[in-house]
Amino acid sequence: MINYENALLEVTKILKSGGTILYPTDTIWGIGCDATNKEAVEKIFSIKKRSESKSLIVLLDRPENLNRYIIDVPALAWDLIELTDKPLTIIYPKAHGFAPNVYAEDGSIGIRITKDEFCRKLIQRLGKPLVSTSANISGEPSPSQFSDISTAILKEVDYVVHSPSENKNAKPSAIIKLGMNGEIEILRK
């Protein structure tokens, strides 16, 4: 087990003060912030040079916490979370408790239950969900390795979490959208 205690303390302090971080996730490298802080989310859009009309993915540490943010968790979501062995982002139709600029234009939100130890501990310490969006300028390729991250991104974030090891075969998560009436749409495999 890797000891991230010092990094966790520093990163939590930065996130609580509205800062942004660059960090390794259970998928690719991400840019993150407190998902309930509107100003911090605005910084993420600015760093990525991304339109605020696009939604962001949010990480939670445990499936049980979905009930705190999703108005009506579809039964299928629980099955998908339990059965998947790969990172999976599920887009839920209605949520609450996030910064208003995290949601998609239709009010939906993408949430992934992270299995990454550092991310889970960070969310627990912060006591809030964490934004996780790819660490790239909008329209550019997503970085699977630290060396793929542009200097423009590195200069803009408030803190870089250095990882002693990283997943060299990192890929973005699969994305499934669940509708209010049981509709399922696979957006990314």
C-alpha cells in the first residue's frame, strides 16, 4: 500500500480552498476540484478551454453515496456498478447537490464510483464528490500517461499529485446513460 498521507493533506487543503488539481485516477490523468464549488468548476472549464455547456464527470468513493446525490437511482445502476470489473461512468437523469455548472444542459450528470485508493481517500477526506475530467485542452487527445500532459495544463492547476506508479495502459471509462423510463444508451465502450 502506498502512503499518500502528505499528498492527501496538501491536496485536501487546496480543494477545500477552491483549488484545482492534476491527478492520476482509475482511468486516465484528470483535472479535479470540489464538485460542489461553482468557482472551482469554472476554473476547470477555463484550464481546459472548454465550453461550460458540456458536462463533467464526478467521482464518488462508494456506491452508497449515490443516494445522497441522485434523485432516483435506477435499479439497473446498482447491478452495473456491482458487476463491472472496468471503470464505468453512468449518466443519471436527475441529481442534486453539485455545483450548477457540473450538470449537462438536460440536468443529467455522469458519475463514476472510483476504485482507485488515492481517489477514494481524497473524496473521503474532502467529504464531497470530486470532478474528474481528462487532463487535456478541449479537443486534444486525453493523456494516458503523465508525459502526455501539456505544459499548458501543468502550469494552470494549483497542485500536481505525483504518482510513484501509473497505469501505462490507461483508458477513459466506459459511459452508459440511463433514462428515467429505463432507457439505456452506451456512449463509450
